[in-house]
Amino acid sequence: MPIKEGQQPNQLINEKSPYLLQHAYNPVDWYPWGEEAFAKAKAENKPIFLSIGYSCFHWCHVMERQCFKDEEVAELLNKHYVAIKVDREERPDIIVKLLTHLTDKPSVHGEATAYACRNFACREPITNMEAVR
């Protein structure tokens, strides 16, 4: 991806996926799925904000335009989370892992392990996998 003058890329800049590369200049400090992101989350004691999408899905582009390019949203995400972006066409195994985990452990110590977000509004924790299938 060509360098954009005056803009600092995030951790996605060296990825091969066109979907991930189109987010490389978002103000959100995106990380690809991998040990570097998990180590950062552990070291900083931050939860992971996971965004799974693909390039031909309209709502992924809407979300980027309305949220991930917004400086205020990016500031909040960068301060409180380690943001991981996944191309679901490149890594469908991650969805399987996530669903398997959520089926096995929908909550830990009474706290939800994930939230289901539809149309970008998190309504309630995922505690019943039937609700997201």
C-alpha cells in the first residue's frame, strides 16, 4: 500500500489482505490477529476489541466511515482496548474459534465474554449462542 503523506499507518500496513490494508490508515491503532496483539493486551491489561469483516460487505464500509475514521472513536478504542481487525475471507477459522469459545464459555464469573453488535449498537452480552447463529 502506498504511503499517504501526512498520515501515520497503523499495524495493518504490512498485511497482504486488501481488506486489512484499506484500514491501515484509520486512526484506530488496528492490529492483525496474532501474538503481538495478544501480548500487548496482556501487558497493558486491556480487553480486545475484535472487528471481523470483509471487503465486499456494505456495512463494513459504513462502520469504517462512521466509526473507525472518527478521531473521537479512535481515541476511545486506542485508550481502552487493543483493536484487532480480521478479514473473515482470509481467516474463517477465527470465527469458528470464537463461536466455539462462546459456546463453551458464554460468561466468566458471571460476566459476558463478548457482546453481540448488530447495526453497530451493542445491545446485550452474548450468553446464548442461538441468538447469534
